[in-house]
Amino acid sequence: VNPDCDTIPDGDTDIEPEVEVDVDNAPDWPASGKVIFTEIMNNPVGVADSVGEWVELTNIGGTQFDLAGCEFANSLDDNWTSIDNSTIFGNMQKVVLGRSADSGSNGGYTPSTLFDFDLGDGGDTLRLRCGLTVIDEVSYDSNFPLEAGYAMNLSVFMFTDMENDYAENWCVAASTYGGAGNYGTPGASNILCEAQPDGDAEEEIEFSEE
């Protein structure tokens, strides 16, 4: 027989409201292909890789997402790093994952969250997953624009999870940041790679925003 409500100790009733969460408007994890890798600084100059490496993610899903609890890794399964803090960003907004939060010593960028493994200078695979779902994956090699001190920039009209797989859609960044002599736009707008045609690319970015 259940007890009368007024016989429940006050302590239990005080705890219950604290664990109730209103999730009606809480951002969800992204589905596959809705957040993609758009810039990669894998070989900085003037600072150590252990502080100066970073990658940029862009939300192309048309709504807000929260990456809290998602994981980032390179080609080694042992390197999965959890995004522990709430990382909410809206459509076409960006999140930077970096090696150090100290913009005074990391080359001059501000990350939203940190990872603790090295990115390959000559090639690697970057992976983002939320739960068991792989959200995006990019494998870069010697065909990509690998140049020390320059971030690899995904051309602005190639923002899909398929187009960022192809080396020809990437180019080196054109503007400097910080004071260490590195080029990139961490958290800011990408550039148009000059070799990219306009026609198909414009249709693709319109499709991604629907």
C-alpha cells in the first residue's frame, strides 16, 4: 500500500525538483552531416603543436545544436575526447576545438573546448561522433593543401559533409591571426578557394540550409 503523500519526508520532495529538467526547447545533438569540419590547423609555426593545433566545426543543420557529450578523435580510437561543456551554436555558426585555452601562448585563437592529442602533419583522419552516430569525418593526406603555418580552409560554397572529403575543395587560409605568424580564421568566415566553380556549389549550400 502506498503511503499518504503527507507522510513522505521533506528531504525527498526537496530533491525531486532539482533533477527535473525542461527539455522542450533544449538543443539536440546533430544528425549525421549536420555539423562538419571546415578548417584545420594541423601544423602551426611559432608555437608548439601541443598548444597551437585547432580544428573548426560549422553547423549547417538549420537549427541549434549542443555538442555536449559528443566526442572528437583523429585516426586513433584511443584518442576519443569528450566535449564535456555545453557547446550550443546556431545555423552557420562555428565552434573551435583546440589544444590550449590560453590565447596568449597558443598562437592567438580562442577554443570552445579542448582536445589532447596530436594532429598528423602529413595526413590524418578527423572524426566527430555523438553517441554511436558519426556526424562527420575528414581524411586529409598529401593531396590536401598542407603547409606549415597555414590552416586548411574549406571553400565557403563547399559546406557539405560530402564536399569536405575532397582535397580540391580545400585551400590554404589567406589571413593571419594572433602574433605567431600563422594563417587562418578560427571561428570566423572561411574564404572562397579561387579554383572553385560557383554553380553547383551554390545549389549545395542552399540544400544544406533547408
